[in-house]
Amino acid sequence: MKVYTTQPFQVIYSLFEHEYLGYLFESFVVQINTKGQLTLQHQNISAKNADEFASRLDDKDFKLIALIDQIQQDAVLKKFSPKKLSPADFFLKVYDPEKGDRNMQEAISHYIQVRMGKILEMLEDRRTFIMGKDGDPAWKEIQVAADKATVRFHLHRNEDNTHYYPTIKYKGEKLNFQYRNAALICYEPAWLMLDEVVYSFENGIDGKKLQPFLNKKFILIPRSVEENYYRKFVTSLVESFDVKPNGFEIKPQKYRPKPHLNFSEIKSAEVSALLGNGGSEASKVDKAAAADKILFNLSFRYGDHMVEAQDAKRISVSMEKTEDSYIFHKLIRDAVHEKQYVKELANRELEVKNGQAVLDKGAAFSWLNNNLQALEELGFTVEQSEKSGKNYFIGEISVNVGITENNDWFDIYGTVRFGEFEIPFIKLKNHILTRNNEYLLPNGQVAIIPEEWFTQYIELFAFSEGEHQLTLRKHHMALVNDLQNGNLAQVTMTRKLEKLREFDEIEDKPLPAGFLGELRPYQKAGYNWLHFVKDYKFGGCLADDMGLGKTVQTLAMLQHRKENGAESASLLVMPTSLIYNWLNEAQKFTPELRILTYTGTYRDKNVEQFKDYDLVLTSYGIVRLDTELLKTYYFDYIILDESQAIKNPDSNTSKAVRSLKSRHRLILTGTPVENSTMDLWSQMSFINPGLLGNQHFFRNEFLKPIEKEKDEHKTRRLHALIKPFILRRHKSQVARELPPKIEHTTFCKMTEEQEHAYEETKSYYRNKILTSLEENGPGNTQFMLLQGLMKLRQIANHPSMTDPAYEGESGKLKEVMRMTKSIVAKGHKVLIFSQFVKHLEIIRQVLNEKEITYAYLDGNTKNRQQQVELFQNDPSIQVFLISLKAGGVGLNLTAADYVFILDPWWNPAVEAQAVDRAHRIGQQNKVFTYKFITKDTVEEKILALQNRKIQLVTDLISTDENIIKSLTKEDIDNLLS
């Protein structure tokens, strides 16, 4: 019968008994007559149609209706029936008395009982009825008791048995419920219906504990099973409920809890289960560190009883059997003091949840070492669990390190104390370097080295030498200072070494008598600095910007060595193209230096001749070829110009120069780092061996954190170590007399034929590269990416670079030639740099056609110096074509006041070196630099990516950091879009 919303109606809740599911509720709306009485006109209501009756429903009604929907027969069938069975088939199968599915029955019962409990909690102020057998939802009204009833369980022990029964009280009055047609309409927890009133109970009693007594006075427990029954059943009953004993004793006990903190080693896979949070914490656990976790377990001792903190029971009961009876010791826990102890641990940064905490092993023992004494003073007992495999030491740990200056090194000594054991500091070396935090003590216990020691002392061990006595070279002064400043070592040294702390104290040295010319103030400071590092027997890196006169500062030092008793010749190694530049500069500033040019196929391979010279000039290639011979001579200085030539520490060139012997070492470079931080290690290890540890250490401690993780702390740390041995000045700082440098970017539009060639190649490589990225990942796509980008860059310059049959024009070539003609017409000189010799050949052909004379230099040019002098001195030669690789360093080309960079690439430092061929000391005019970028090509994308990707950490550790390896799929997509 339909209920009309236009007339008064009432929502009611009706209790009925299902054949299989037990007591359930249904929700109805019932029409109300003019007297306010319920009529027989009613309608079932569910979540589907509840909104129609919203005018007389509140939020609680909507929640009740939703819950009641969940326990209806159809909802149960839908949730628990894997197949589409009819209700009759499903229930007959599951509830068959002999073949029924007991597990399914329990699951369904629990599902319904939990929801029935929630429904009953909400019915107190709702009209509730028992449904009539004819389906009338309002047959008999029932009330939900406002207060909770209490239950007391009685156990009356006599000579033969024990009588067990409950009594119920409501508002202090006994409730007679036995043999009164009482019904348990819910079991989880118990709700009892008696005389049209429904009662709930304090402590949420399980209905199964009351069910046997609805039609029974008591349960009889025979003496033969008494002890077992008392131990298993009565003990838990006493813990949870009010029990009245007769014939035995219940003794309440109260104690002040004493905290116990146990620890044991666990595998990370166990952490999730232990913390009991399904996986949210487990996801944070490093699965690789299988046994590197420590589990802390908090418990409390009450008298003779130990209670786990994670145990939620506030009352703990144990049974004692006496000669003729039983005593139940009812321990009442002290929640206030337990919480105070948990808070004490939290204040010391150990967060205990559910009685447990998990820390990494290193952090755990560091925490124990720092807090053990304080915890014991607070009354904690801290001990290792018997289950833990290793016997860990948890006593006091301390370290005492001393550093004393010796003649040419520092001596390191120290002791580590683990409780009663005193261990030489050197014994920790391998443990610290391999990050092994377990140290085996003489008594078989395992001491855990504090986590902070690995950070504090790893460099000291990595840089020190010696197996039985640790020594540290003097060039590790910065490290010694840090240890002293951090109170990590007691340092004793001479006053002389104090000069190393500040460069301001560098002594001014007079220029040698045989030096012709003057040094600018910053060059004189550089000359003084070279003396400074020499006097302390350190190697140095003069890393001034290109064009600031590293050559002349070095020549002044070499002249000083000649005049002050150098006992042997110095060796100056450089790229072949710079030999003549050095010769010219030496003739100009230090004509007294006796110089041997040790180059060429027909060189005299005899080191005996070196004694007749002050300076031997040679190339990296010759050193590589003549290593065994040159190793036999002890040079005064070995100086490497453009020292980035040894940036790869594993190259034959690097190995060759490192094997040579000398009293002093110096490197000259404008770019200490070109591709990777490892470039720095190679060069620093040449001038000061061991300064940055071995390659493996440097890679793990500096290169990876700096390049991959952008770790600013590690970057600053590396700078601190190398700072005393590098002198770097910028043009903007020191050469204020230099004219300004003006940079332009010129965008060139492709011709139609060029654009067609570009798009065709781009589509081919885009599909190929992006497919490879999906299938093989970035690591296996790098070569293909480089190949594709190279082709696109060449087409952006001129398509004939990749296709000799191409007969069209290039937009970039047109613009380069237009500007070249304009510059030449106005009497200026221009350097034209390209990374591609093929590109220079194309420019060369056009210059020949236009009858514009030019100088030319690439890697195959034999008469390099002649080409330089031709351009510098001949007014008719206004154009110099130079390959970036062959002419990007060392050349002095101040006759030019224009520089063209035809094909920019990732590394702006390389371009800066090219520009510095013209923008250097001696330049009188403004230098105009033009980068030529072809619009809508990979060149334009590279320019944007260059600005976004290359963040110069400092001027020292800079450049592209192998950018190709760090490109994301999005970057590649953008480049090829």
C-alpha cells in the first residue's frame, strides 16, 4: 500500500526473525490518521526511495535505512553468493544441518551482527516495533533501554562441582530474565529483549555468554575438569567482567609499573606485520636492508608479572592453584604511569606505537648510546631480547682523536672506547670505509659504530695513508681544520701552517730580475700565490678565466726558479697547437730561460740533454709515447697547460703524466670541469695525490651525490677540500680594463628545401627513438638519440652535410655570409667557429667563390702558428675559420673583434673558451659574439634546454654534467617535437 507524502506519515523500524539469518530489522513509513495514530497503510523504505520521504526523515534515519538495507536477504545473497543462486537454493545449501558451510555461516553471522549492533545503538529515540506474523510492521511497540545493564557472573564452588550462572541488573534492580521468553536479538555485542524492552550491556558482553541461561538456572562444571576450566575460561572471565567468587579467591593487585625496553634484530620484511598497519609503513622500509632493523618492544613489570605494552587489556589475570583451591591474581594496570613512560621515550625521539618501534640498526644503537644512562635513571631496564641472534654491546662509547704535525705530514692517533675495551682508532678504518657498522669486541659482543662517525671520519680514513700508523699529507689541511673546528680531533701544529687558513696572508714576492715587462696587480697576486703553494710543497691549479695571463704568471715563476737554484729542468706539457704560443711568450717575457722544444718525429730521445735547459716544452701526445723515458728524470716543475686534457683519469695520457716525477706540480686551465665532476678528481689527483681519496671513494662520496642528487652539502664539502689549491679569477673581477663583450643570438629561417629535409629526418628519428624509449629504456637509447640529434643539427646548418646530393640552399649559410660580408666591408676581423669540419668546408667554398681571403685551422692543420700570425698581422686576412676542438683553447687572436659560433651545443663553457680567443688581455675593441640558431629546429630547443638544465653550482664545478644522460622522456619529446 502506497504511503502519500502529501499526508502525515511516520518512519518506523520493525524487528522480525529470519529463518536462517536470525533477528533483523526492516524500515517502513506508515500513514498517520487525523488522531495521530498509525494506520495499516504502510510502505517499505530503502535507500532507493528514501529521498521521496525526506521531509520527515533526519540524518540518523538516512544512516539507519542504509545500514538496514545491508542486512536484508538480497544484500546478503549478493555479497556472499559467488554464483547467481535463488535465495532458497543459497540458504538451503549453506545452512544444511549436515552438509552446510560452517565457515560461510560464521562469516554471514559476523557481517549481520556487527550491523545489527550499530542499528540498535541508533534506535533509542526512534519508534521501534516487532513485526506481526501477518507482516504488520507495527504489531507490537518495543523500547530501547536508555541505560546499560550490568552483568555479574557467579561461580559457586562446592565439594563436588562448580555452579556457574549470571545475574543482570538494570538501574540497580535485578532483572529476572530466565524462563521469561527473553531473546538475544544481537550477539556482537549482546542485546537482550525482555518484556518489550531491549537492553544493552556494559563492557560489550558477547551474547553467547548469556544464551545458555535464557532457559537454564546454571551450568554445572564437574570437579574432574575444574582446573582446566578455571585456567582457560574463568581467567578470561575475571579479566573482562564482574565475577562473584564462592569457594575460591580473587585478589586485586596494584603496583607502580617498571618499564622494560627490549630490543632484537629483525628482517625488514617483518616490519609491516609487526607494526600491524598493512603496508603503509612497509612501503617506507628498504627491502634490501634485510637484517638492518632493530625492533624495540616495551613492556611493564607489575610485581612478578610482565605485561606487554601493546596488550590492550587494562586488567591482567593469572591463576594460582593452591592446595585445595584457586587464587586469581587480578592485576590492574596503571595507565597514567605507562603513558608517562611512553611519553619519555617520545621526548627522546623514539615513537612507540602499540608497544613497538622500529629503527635502522645504526640509528637504533646510536639512540641507545645517547639515551641509555638517562633511561636507566628513569627506572627503565634496557636489555637485548633472548630471541636476538647476536649479542650486542650497549654500553658507553667514545672516541678520542689527535692530529700532530710532522715534517711533511700529519700523524693521526686515537682510541675508541667500548665500555671496558679500548681499541686503536686505526682499527675502525676498514669498517668506516666499507660502511660496516658492526665491530666485534674481544668478548664476542658486537658493538655498533655510531652512524655519525661514518660522516665525521670517512674522509680522514679515505685520505690517510699507512697500515699501522695513520698519516695525512699536508695538503689535507682543510680537513684537519674541519675536524678541529667540529671538536672531532685535537690538533697540534706549527704557526707556519696558520697561513693556510687565509690567503690574505700570502707574502708578496719580488719579481725575478730576468723577467721583462710588468704584471697587472691580479697577475702579481697570482705569481705570489704560486710561491705560496710551492713553499708549502703543495700542487696548485691556476684556473683564471681565459685571456687573463696564466702564461705570463707561470713564466715569471719559472724565471724565479732559474734564478733561485732549481736543480733540474721543468717540464711544460700542452696541446701541440700551443707550443709556439709558449715559445713566443717566453721570448718576450723571459728571454733568459733556456728552452728545449721536445716535439716532432725526429726529437732526440735522451733525457741527459735536459740538464742544459731550464724548461722543456712538449705535448700530451709525446708524453704518452715517451713515458718510460721521461719517468727516469726528476723535474723541478711539471706543468700541464689546458690540463682538462687529463680529465679522464683512466686514459693513457692521464696515467702517463701521473707517473712522471717532480719536486713541484702545477696545472693551468680555464675549465677545470668540462663533462663530469670526475674531471676535477683527475686533475686534483695529479697536483696533490690522495687529496680527494681514490676514484671509488670520490665517485660514491662526491660525484654521485653532486651530479645525481644535487647535494649542496657535498658540493660545499668538495669546494672546501680543493679551495686552498685553486686560484680562479674572472675577467669581470680583475680585468676591468678589458672592453665589454656583447653577445647576440641570431635566429635563421630554414629554406623550403632545407625544412623538408629536416622534417623528414626528424619524423624518422622521433618514431625510432620514442619507440626504443618505451621498449628498451633511456640507457639503451642514448646512442640513437645522439645520432639523431647530430643529423638534425647538421641539417639545421646545411643539409649537404648529411646528403651530398642536396642542391638547395641553407638559411643559416645565407645569414652567416651576409653578416661576414658586412663585417669585412667595414674593416673588422671575425673568428668563425664550428664543431663540424664539414661545415667549415662549406663556408670555405663560399668564401673562395666570393674571393674573400681567410685563415684556416682544424685538427689536421700543420702550420698552426703561421695561420695565427697571418690572421693577427695581415690586414687583408679578415676571416679565420676555426674548428672548435682544434682552436677553442690556447690561441691569442685579439685582432678579431667579432666571433661567430655557428652551431651551439650543450656546453656553454666550450663556447666561452672560443670567445676568449678574442676577448683577452691585449684586446682594445668591443668583442661582438653571435650565436647562429636555426628557427624551429633542435638548435632552438637545445638553447632552451641549456638554460633550464645547466645550473652552475659554482664557477668551478660547472658545465653540462653529461646532460645527455639526464634527459627525461619529456625532454627528448620536446627536442624532437
